[in-house]
Amino acid sequence: MEPEAQGSGTSLIKTVLWLVVLILIVGGLIIYGKKGGEEKEASKEPIKVGVMLPLTGDGAPYGEPARNVYLLATEEINTAGGVSGQPLELIIEDSKCNGKDATSAAQKLINIDKVQIILGGFCSSESIAATPVAAAAKVALFSPGSSSPDLTGISPYFFRNYPSDASQGKVLAEAAVAKGWKKVAFLQEQTDYALGVFKAFSARFTELGGTIIKEEVPSNTIDFRSVLSKLKTANADAFFLDPQTLPVAERVFKQMQDLKWKPVLMFNDVVGGAPETLATYKDLMEGALTAEFTADPNNPKFTKLLAEYKTKYGVDLLYASSYGPTEYDAVYLIKTGIEAVGNNGEKFAVWSRTVKDWEGASGKTTIGADGDRIGGHTLKIVKDGKAEVMK
Amino acid sequence: MEYLTHLAVLVGIYSILALSLNLVLGYAGIISVTHAAFFGLGAYTSAILTTVYDLNFFLAALCGVLVAAIISLFVGTVLSKFRGDFVALGSVGFNVIVWSVFLNVQELTRGPLGIPGIGRPNLEFGIWNYEFSSNVSFLVLSVIFVALVYFLCQFIEKSSFGRALKAIREDEEALQVFGYRTLHYKLAVFVIGAGLASIAGALFASYITFIDPSTFTINESIFLLSVVILGGLASNRGALIGALALVLLPEFLRFVGFPSDIAAQMRQVVYGVMLIVLMLYRPQGLVGEYKL
């Protein structure tokens, strides 16, 4: 017994030592970080706004450009005199596109940084999990990217300027019926966004008497040939492609060409909002239907955003036709809101429901009583490799 | 304070996971890379039962334990056919299967959309109704659960059952020679570990109020393995310390003043480096008594 007891004694001391070392390292870094912060000019007390973004993990490809857009808009606002004379300061936290990290990020922003407004989450899972946290603390949560239908009316403290997936599914279903299509082959990527689109489409389409033959593929699928062959034999009136990301769509189009399958196409706004893809697969696309939530290319605010993003970061804005403009507008909406009702989460959330025909880079924004953006997707048809508004 | 309470709840949930995995990995020496599956089974069972069937949280959590236990009995039997490192590979496969079920059985799990709006636990006796809606009350509840699980694990460690497990870990054949049915011992601890993990799942679902399949992937199983290994194998205190360190470390790194354009990535890098350094200098973990 004796040696064992001694062993556990020394191991305890070692553990304590290790913990001390760990605390010293982390503490040192924190103090170092604080020092860096203090060197900044403290001319006027900045207005702190929290930001939740997926900067690492699966959602990172969306988080990076989003952060750039936020910082660009904030810089513009601050050089133009800030919000009611005070500079805007973004406190950016990584929420990793999952509920657990989103609640941690929201708790930190609300209780440590004492923000009243949080810009985010981006992924729907982030927004769904962070909403109860924000609501309990009476902090407004404003998402420019979460599109899950589950978020409609989830809380008076949540709103979004990105339309719900339900809107495009419905628009496309009605268009398909109007075209006289009875049977649609459907290929869906297994993600929350794509499933949301499918659910909305299928609810409306079957209600109007249509039938759907559906196949699902996981996000990491490379070879679609067997699924495509199966859908091809279904002899449907149209083929609806419902991916989450563009690479998946491009692989499908490539393999459709290999299979020499040229059905009438329908697709969601991921493809509809990608002019290069439409041009590359021009011969497949002719007459394809898509519902797109998009900025008007002639909108001066939108063209300004594209130009300034390119100047500042040296690359073209990704998701220019979808998330980019809503993210840009979100920062300006926060400015407008704070100027109207002050930096108060509760008042800001109430104010958000009064936003009507607000002009921004994503067009006119109107927020409904359920916190959703009203309007949203317009039906488009692809002609000669370009998506045009269908008359 | 609310932020610290939140972190404490997460530490509590991960402590239960670490304690339960430590039984399987630390004491019995079964390299199980599927603990997130049982975590998920508990979370999904209780989430579905409380949201769709309005069952009380505690009953739903109990059902989760039963589901996890039954499934783990089956999985454990299959895994017992493997030897050595192949157990680890086989268990990875099971984690993938469970994750695919969460993703595909949409009638039940809503697939990638996840289950939102899961309620907080409440206790009801006649007219007296208490809901653990504040984070502080939830923390108290999770501390009670952690304490119960901790004492159960301590009890197992001290019992003859625990000693037999350690002996199996050191030399399974020797124990078989003495007439022990080692398979039964290993199955029993595997089922107990799975049942306890499912309690953590129920707490997690009810605390975060939202679950989706992406939380219960192999990555989570590997994270749990690192919690247990870093804390120290075959030590219940080690499991608690591991959970404390690995849940809190990335959160503390939020306060390190990295430049904002690389902050998130730098946090991951620092976190990774710290894990590597710890493993280099303390391969037996912080307080472990056994090395893999």
C-alpha cells in the first residue's frame, strides 16, 4: 500500500504544477492581449456589437467572406462618422457552425462583452441554439444567413434579413405546376438548407397534385452516376437539383454530361446565383427554372459593395448574389436601428419588425412580425447561360 | 457569471462523458471510438420523447439509458469478436452507422434539420412544479448527476468487478485461466459506460435546446478519447480534470488577443500545440496510472 500512496501523492503535486503552468501560459497571453487592446485610441466609447461566425470547421468557407464584409461595412460606417458619432466595434467570436459553440459564443458576447445586439449566427444550427440564450438576456439576434424554416417566429428577439428556404421551395413548386409538370425527379444533398428547400417544395408540389421521386446524397459524394442513372430512368418531366454548395452541383452537371442526360432542369439559389456555372454548362441549362434571392446588378449599393470588396481584399466577393449583400446590409441596418432606438437589444428587436422597404445592397428589406424577411425569392429562367427574371 | 455558469454546465456534461468512457477505456482497456454514438442516442431519445411525446425529462433520460444499454449490448457483443486495435476500427464503424441513422431516419430525427425547441427538465409533484429553466438551476442538476456518476465510478473501481476489469486490461488470458468469463465483464462495463454517456446526452439536448447529427460524429468520439487520455486513464479524478481542461481551454483562448483575422485559426493551433506538448511530457495524462 505504501508505495502506491506515495505515487499518487507525487502525481497530485505534478498535476497541480501542470495546472499552474497552464494557467500561467493562458493568463500571460490574456494579459498580453489586454495590453494590445489598451494601446488603441480611446477617443470615444465605441458601440460594441457581437458577431458570431463559423470561422473554423465545416462552415468556415462562409464565415471568412462574411467577416470580411462585416469589417468592410464597419470601416465605411466609422470613416463616415460612426453611429450617432460613436464608432462601431465588432467583437467577433467563432461559433463553428454548431449549437454548442454558438451558445458558448453567445454567452461570452452577452455576459463578458455586454453586447446588446449580436450579428449572427450564420448556420441555422447556430441561430436556433443561440436564440434562447439571447432571449433570456433580452439581446437581439440578427442573422443575415440562417435560412431554416424552423427559425420563423422562433422568438421576438430573433430576426433575419435572409429569406427562409420555405419561400424558394414554394415559388419553384408553383412554377413547375404552371409549366404542366406532374412528376419531378429530385436530388438533395443531406444538409439542413437543402432539406429545408425540399420540404417546402414537396409540400406545395404534392398539394398541387405533383409526384416526386427523390434521392439523397451525403455532402462528401464524388460519384453521382448511379443515383443519376436511377433518376434518369424515372422519366420525370423535370429534374430538380438541390445542393448545399457549388462543387457538388458542378460534379453533378459534369456527370450528367458524361451520361448524356439532358432533362429539363430546376435548381435552388446555390446554382441560380452562380453565373459562372450557368455559363459553363450552358447547353444543359437552357430553359432551366431557378428561384433566386438576389441583388439587382444595377443597384448602386450592390455594385459599390462589389467594387469596394475587390479593392480592399483583392478578390471577388464570394456568394455575391446571396449572403454577401445581406451581410453588408445587416451592419447598416444595425447602424440605422441603433440611431433610431439606441443600443438596446429589446428596443432594437421591436424596431426590427418596423423595417419596411429599407434600401440596401440586397434590394428592399421588409421584416415581418415573425422576424422573417418578406418577399425573398423571385422566379428566374436560364436563357443562353444567364438567369433572367421570368415574366 | 452567466458565462461561467454556462461553461460549468458544459464541463459537467463532458465530465459524465469522460467518466463513462474512462470505465471502458481506462479500466477495461477497450479502445472505444464510438462514445459519441451513445451520447447521441441519449440526446436523440430524450429529445424526441420530450418534444413529440411530451414525456418528462427524467423519464425520457431513463428511456435513453435503456436504448443506449440495449444497443451497446448488441454492439459490444459484435466488438468482442475483434482483437486488439481492431476493436477501435470496429467501433469507428458503429459511430458512423449511428450518425447515418440520425441523418437519414428523418421521420424520427428530422435529419440534418435537427431537433429545435427541446425543453428544460421539470419536476412535477401534484401541484408543485419546478422547471430547471435558469442556468444556475441547471448547473445544480448537472452537478448532482456528475456526483452520482462519479460515486458510481468510484464504487466500480473499488469493487471486485473493478479489480477484475483492471486485470483484464493487463492480461485477459491470465484471467480466463482463472475461470473468469472475461467477455461478460467487458460487456457489462461497455453497457454501463454507454448508459452513463446517454445521460450526458439527455442533459446536453435539454441544455442546448437543439441537437443535430453533426454533434455526434467520430470527431466528438476522438475528442472524448483525448479528454480521457489527457486527464489520465483509469483515474476518475483524471477524467474530471481532463473534461475541465479540454472544455475550458478553448474558451479561455477566446480572451487571448490574437489579431482578429487569424484569431479563430490561431486558437485552434494553440489548442493543438498544447495537447501535443502535454502528451509529449505526460503520456500517462495529468493524473493517470495507466498508459495505452
